[in-house]
Amino acid sequence: MKVILVLSVVLVLFALIFPVAAAWGTLPEESGDTPPASDVSDGPGEADDPGGADGPGGGSPFYVPDTPDTTQNDTAGGDSGVTVRLLDGGQVREMSLFDYLTLSVAAEMPAEFEPEALRAQAVALRTYYLYKLSHPVHEGADICSDSACCAAWRDEAFFRQRWGGDFEDNLEKLRSAVRDTDGLVLTYGGEAALAVFHSSSAGRTEDSAAVWSAALPYLVSVESPEGADTVPNFASSVAVSAAEFRDTVLGAYPEADLSGPVSEWIGEASLTGSGRVGSVLIGGVSVPGTALRSLFGLRSTALSFRCSEDAVTIVSLGYGHGVGMSQYGANVMASEGADFREILANYYPGTELRDMGAVILIPD
């Protein structure tokens, strides 16, 4: 009888425990919708020019519980308490979030920029790092050092060579920017914002829907104060022969009619709310400004055209996709007395600055 009783108890416990254990075993890994080319930036940086961003990912990977639970990502200790797994040169490096951000800010924004602009950049990159944790594209790594995929990053050896005798002063300036914003991230509705940025705008930033067909309420067109007097190479031009222009366009849009005079190839342009080219008629075909930028390696979609008998010249203003924070605009705002909070509020309207310990990463 005792044996039967013991067996009965074991079976009952097994029936209770097994479903729970099985459920634990089938929990999904951290994942999320990933953009085709999800780099955050389109700016100058201290390193090579980053590539263009194609769009934000979807999903809602963060939430703020009534009682914060930091078991999935220990952010209670600030940047130094978070370990970043960075894919760099085919290998995964591990470092603190503080160290990662210091060198990522260095790679994305010139060290000679105003301290408040650097602080705003640090917050944007910290926010983007949290966003990427829920939209992984690299197995075994949180983020990579390729700006065409994630955000730019270079090691200390790179900057020691680039900065020479200014290395220690520049590095400390960047460390201060990260330290002074320790743990601060941008949120919208309690979730980490997609804090994209770019080099410079032509009077206004761009609405995210005009670039990626994904409208986010905090990535809308706002005024930006930079211009030709504050941005090197603010206006740039690409000149191509008529034959090269025709062949390039027909390669992507074979239905275009480019048989007439060059002066008649380019028709009316449709502008976005920020004044950029949303689309333009070329040979009777509507070509998106973003596609034209890609086809001819243009620095932005704030475009104008000049045609001669044998050439087409495209002039662009500013640099980048135009969405989110303008780096040069942030620098101008900082030089005029704005602090990093005011800069971020301008470029990401409606977002809230919060400590990342209250923004908890959960699987989609």
C-alpha cells in the first residue's frame, strides 16, 4: 500500500512539473523583425562614410513592468554593468556598454563636435543598441561594427593613429559624453525608440514614412538649423554623361523613354514635406528619390538637376537619409546653447528620456 501511495504521489508531481518544464524548454530566443539594411546612421563619422539606411524593423520588443525585472539584461548598474557582444572583423568581442559607446560615438561623430552634441549622440546609440537586442541579425552577437548593417565602431588603435597627439584628450571627451548620459535611453510609450540619425539636412529632417514607408510618430519632419556655413561640402554634385545616365536609368527602369533630347528626359518632381524629392519623372516613368540616390551614389534626396546636350548634373544638399537626428544640426544647436535633452526632444518629438533599467528586453 505504501509503495502504491508513493508511486501515486510521484505520478502526480510528474504530471504537474513536466508541462512547466516543457514550456521552459520551448521559450523562443530573443528575436524580432529585422530591416533589410538596418544601420542606424547615414552620417560623417570619424571612420569611413556609413552607408544608407533602408528602414526600421517592426515589432514591439520592450515593455515597462510594474516591478522592474532586470534578469534578462542587467542594466541596473548603468553602462558599465552591461556586456556587449560586438561582431567585428568576423570575430565577437565582449566589452562593457560604456566602452562600446565611447568608440561608437567616436566612429559616428567627429570628436571636435560640441559636448552636448556628443551627449545626444551617445543617447541615440545607447537607445539603438537596446533596439538591436530585440532585432538580431548576427548569431552569437548583439550588434556589429559595420555601419551598413548596424552602427559604426572602431577600436582604440584606429583612433590612436588618426588622432595622434590628441588621442587622450579626444578619448576623455568622448568618455565624458557617455558617462554624463549613463544609462539614459529614448522611449516612446515605454518602449525603446528607433533612434536613427544622419549627417545633415537641408533645413528640415525627413519623415520616416517618406523613406521607409513606415510611419513612426517620433520620426517626423522637424526644423534643423545647419546649412552651407556650418556643414563642409553641404552642396555636392554628381555629373554623368548623357549615355551613362541613360544606361543607368534604363538598367533599373527599362520602360523609360529616353530617346528624345537630354533636356526633356527629366520631368516634374514630387516633393516630400521636407522639400526632398519623393519621386521624379524620368523618361515618363516615376522614379523614387531614394532609388535615384542609390543609382547615382547621391549624398541625399534634396536634389536639383541640370541638363546639357551631353551630360546630366545632379546637385544634392546635406548628407544622409534625413530621418531622425541631424548630427550637424545637433552640433549647431549645441553651439547655440541647447543641451542634449533639448537636442533629442527636437529630433525625436514625443519621446521620453528614461533610465534603461526601466526598459526591459523581452522576446517577441
